[in-house]
Amino acid sequence: MSYQLSDLPYAYDALAPHIGPQTLKIHHGKHHRAYVDRLNELTEGNIDSDAKLQHLLGKADGALFDQAAQVWNHSFYWQSMSPDGGGNPDGELAKALASAFGSVERFRTEFAEAAKGTFGSGWAWLVQDRDGKLRVINTSNADTPIRHDLTPLLTIDVWEHAYYLDYQNDRGAYVETFLKHVLNWSFVASNFTTAFRDMMRRPGEIFEAPGDVLDHPALSKTQRIEVLQQWRYDAVQLQVAAQENMTGGEQGAGFIEKIDQALTQLDRN
Ligand SMILES: [Fe+2]
């Protein structure tokens, strides 16, 4: 079983007039398909799932990395756009963007600058780093944030094949239209929630000082409470397990007390 080209999540003409059907037909049906075909050739059909593909992105080099990353990046790019796109984010994502960049508008400017400023072919991304901080980056050619231990939340393809038929060499117009009309905020919000949950459950985090959560720059108040409550739950489970195994659990009681103090402090502010 080989890797299958992912379906476009909308019809070829669904993003018109912003991104025309001819662009999507060629971009998805020819370029993306060619990366998938080449990946299957190079791996002799051994990559047959997204999990295996992501694993490959962490260790492959040369042509194999290039094909695998381009397959993954394009699937992520299709989802970064929607016929109902554009507008503004809301909820926790909007707060996190304002906290990281100063405002959602400022985020848009940074993202546009990264996309327009990518030399040659590549991608611009909104990512979350291992500390939960949101950042805008760009990558060259096939390179992908997954390789750099960053969690992608949004991307725009700035290879010429993504915009030439609609905008010729005016990459700026394509980037501005992407941000204004097709950017799929629901997809970004869903990636943000998943990345936040993963971070919350990172092994070892529970043994860090609960007080640090109070000043965590990447988290809103709601998220700080959520993190602490999750840690408290995990700590109680560990304590119960320790008592059942007759290995004490006194240490756990100290952590729970610190978590409760941090929660009380958040409640007062
Ligand atoms: Fe592309």
C-alpha cells in the first residue's frame, strides 16, 4: 500500500476568484501528485500513513526529505485555506496572537512580510515552539517546521506555481488576498488547541513549579487555569498510583498544594 494523494478539501473552483480553478487543478493534480508519486518511488511504497510520513520528516535527508516534506506541506496548505476563509480569529487564538505579536493586525503584517520576503521558493508559517510561544517563520524550498521541532498552525505556499496563473509575478497581491479572503482560521484554531493540549501534557512539565504557569507569557488566564487543573488531575493520579504501590506519594502532596496555591492566586486576580 503506497501513500495516497490527499483530496483537496473543496472543489477546484471553490476559492475563485482569489485562487482560480486552473491554479488548483495544476497545483494539486500535477505538482502535489508528482511529489506523492516520487515519494512512493523512493520508498517503494513503504510510507502509507500520515504518521509514517511525519516520522520520515524527522530523519530523512536529500531527495527523500524533499519529496516527503513537499507532500506533507501541501496537504497542510490546502487545509490552511477555505471558501469561507478570511475575517478574524476569535477566542483563545485571537488572545494568543495579540499577546505574541501585539495585535492580530500586527500578526498579519509579520506573516505577510515573511511570505513576501522568502527568497526564491518556500513557505511562510505560523508555528508554536516548545515553550508554547507563537512565531512567524519562513522555510526555503521543501523545508518544514516539523523538522525543527516546531508545531505548524498555518502555512502559505510561496512557490511561484501557487500564484503565477492568477497573479503572475505579484507575490504580494497573492499573499494579501490569502490573508484577506481564504485564510482558514478554523483550521488554525484547531491546530492551536491541539498544540496547546500536547504542550500541557508534555512529560516532566508536571514537576516544574506551578508558580511558573502564573507568569507564562504564551497562556491566557483561562489556559493557565486549564493547565493547572490538568496538572492537579495528573498529580492526584500519580499520588493514588504511588500509594497503591506503597511507594509513598508524599512528594505528590507538595505539588498539589503548590498547584492549589497557584489556582487560588489566579482566582484572586
Ligand atoms: Fe506548491
